[in-house]
Amino acid sequence: MSVCLQDVVVERRGKTVLGPMTLELSDAGFTMVLGPNGAGKTTLLKVLHGVERVSSGSVSWSVPSQTAREGQAYVFQSPIMLRRSVRANLAYPLQLLGLDKADISERVTKWAARIGLSAALDFPAPRLSGGEQQKLALARALIRRPNTLFLDEPCANLDGRSVREIEEILREAVQAGTQIIMTTHDLGQARRLADRVIFVNKGQIEEQAPATAFFNAASSLGASAFLNGDIVE
Amino acid sequence: MSEIWAGIAEAFRLIWSLDEDLIDITIRSLKVSLTALFIACTLALPFGTWLAIRRFRYRRFAIAALNALMGLPPVVVGLIVYLLLSRSGPFGVMGLLFTPTAMIMAQVIIITPLIASITHQAMRELWSEYHDLLISFNTTKQQRISALIWDGRRTLMTAALAGFGRAIGEVGAIMIVGGNIDQVTRVLTTAIALETGKGDFALALGLGFILIALSLVVNLTIHTLSRTEREGRW
């Protein structure tokens, strides 16, 4: 699935927080959205996912919008856990799809094992640790086998081990054909995972390029400063 | 003080002897209040949840009106239901005045705003927590309401218990629309009012203790069944 943003503007309380922005994303594997705090990364992700209304402009997918939404999943920076068990959290998106119980049970068991929570299937999800919650949120998103997965800084505040586990799962997802669009502050992670980079600053796209080209020779001043660890305003 | 002891003794005697009238009145009280509670919950839980997630033009006014309706004076509700059901009223032909059905109607009107308002408060908090997730799952309104009601069921149980407490202890409205007719519409609260009026304080107190015990038993049963303590942190 490819997506096209045409002159998109998002305003909040009369202030422009994103755009005007024109962007085309094809079926690339791993797109990393980089930029300083408040640059508009999360807003861009939400616009692409269709949960943020645009003030003007248009967002169009290569498939009908309903089909596009059904094929998407989103993982938030702070994982949102349903007040249910781990099993019920994993099963919920599948129940929404109307899958039969046997299929749901099989997928839940498989994903619980994949994220190391097989022994905690009946444990209340909100009482898991931060890393476990983030892994569960990721599994809950991937269990639907989405075409496109949006991740909003999924590894913020996680320890190295949890980050490595999450990155492994993400690589597997890309290999399985899922398109991933992710925001991060972690340049090391961006270097490890990205196929393509979009650099956002002050609500505008300052640069977009294949990852290797971006990290070797960023062309915009803001991106260069960001890569050098300078303060970008 | 002696009257309180006499009341306690009378309550035990009535229970111990399985007094026929007492059993009849207690069962009727439970039937009327639980039926009213069931109907009110059917209306108030989805409505309160809907109000929490839906944005519309007069939403603030609707919430303010709902909160104001929580304080509806029961005697006024009783009077209005009486006028509606009386022979000259619009529903007079149905012959419902001075029946348990009329009492249930009055109680439903009294407790529905209370349950809906508590539901709205609880669901508003849960909705702010779940909002982004349920939207990202592309859920329908029906699915969102179902998820909120299911995951907020323990809080909703509290709302229902508050409604039950108000219904079982209500006297003004059901006295007007029920008429406190022996073996037809007499319930614990109207019986207490009657016995107090007759000066039989011991029996009135006995009935009062039974009313309190009944309320406690229902609350504890629901509390235990819903495993509030064990799973309360979900």
C-alpha cells in the first residue's frame, strides 16, 4: 500500500502544528521519521493512520480508505493496556475481525510465546512491567497481520534487552511484508533499522532520503545538526 | 434505648419465626427494586457510556441536566407518575395505579439519572485512557461502548449498587403510586412508615433492621461475585 499526503495542514487552537506537507510513501520496508521534540512526528504518524483530522489537504491511500484502515495497526509511545488479561489483550483485535475461536487461540498462543509471556497469559496486562507492556502492545498490533504498522517511539524508556527483542520482532515483521513507519529519537536504532528516513522539523519535512544516503550525507542544515547531536530549534 | 432493643428482638423474632407477612413484604421489596434496577441499568449504562464518548452540540447541557436529575425529589416523581397513571391521566386506561408496576416505574425514573451520571463519570475516565487505542483498532461506536462497559464493569457495579440503595430505601414516590396496600403494594419502607404512624416502633425498627441487613447482603453478594477486591486493580 502506498500513501500520498497532498498539502496537508494540521492546526490546533489556531496554530499550525504540521504542514503544509506533501509526501508520498511507497511500499518501502522500514521508514523512520526523525526530528526534534515537538517537530510534528507523532502528528504525522496519526495523520497517516487517520486518527488525526487534517485542517486542509488530503490523505489518499492506494486502496479504499476503509481497506487501508483495516490493514493498519498503531503502537503508542506509552502502551495502552486494556484492563484485561494478557490473553484477552492479544485476542481483542482478532475478535474485532470476527475470527473463529480456534484461530484466535492458536495466534494468541504463538504470539505470547514469541514475546515471552506464555506463563503470564492469565495475568492482568496493566500490571506487567513497562517493557513487557510494550512488547504486548507490539504483539497485539502484529497479531492482526497488518500491511502497515505505525510505531510512535516504541522503545522510549526501555532497557537494552527489551529494545533488542522489539527490534528483532520488527525485523521479522518487515521480512513478512509489513510496511513499518516509526518515529524515534534514538539515532542508533534508526541506523540499525531504517531503509528510508524522513526528517521533520517545525511541522515540515526538511529532508527525505534512503537511510544510507541520509546518514552519510544529510543535505539539510537541520538534519545535519540533528545527526551531529547539535540542538535543533 | 429500650425501644431499640425491642426492635432488635422483634426483628430476630420475625426472622426466626419466618413471619409470613415479613417474607411477603421482603420479597415484594426485592422484586420491585431489583426489577427497577434491571430496567434502569439497561437504560442508564449504555446511555452514560454513550454520553462519555459522543461529542454533540448540547452535550454539556445534557450532562448538567442529567446531574440535576439525580436530585429529583421522589415525592414529585411519585406525583407525576400518579397523575400519568390516574384514571383521568393519559395512561389511566392501563389500570396501573396502585400496582407494583407503578412502583417500578417511579423507581426507574428516580434511579436512572443516578446510575447514568455515575456511569458517565466512570466511563469518561476510561474513555480518555482507551480513546486512541480503540480508534486505532477502527472500532465501531457499538464496539467502543461494549469494550468500555466490559472493562469498566466493576465501576458500573458501584453505580448499580448506588441505584439499588436508592431504590430499596425509597418511600415517598412508591407510597403515592403504590398506595401501601397490604399484600399488594406494601414494601419494607412503606410498612415502616405505616408502623411508625401507628406508634408500633418495635415493629418499625425490626423492619428497619431487616431493610439494612437486606441492603448489606445484596451489596456483599455482588461485591463477592464481581471479585472487586481480587481483580480491582485491572
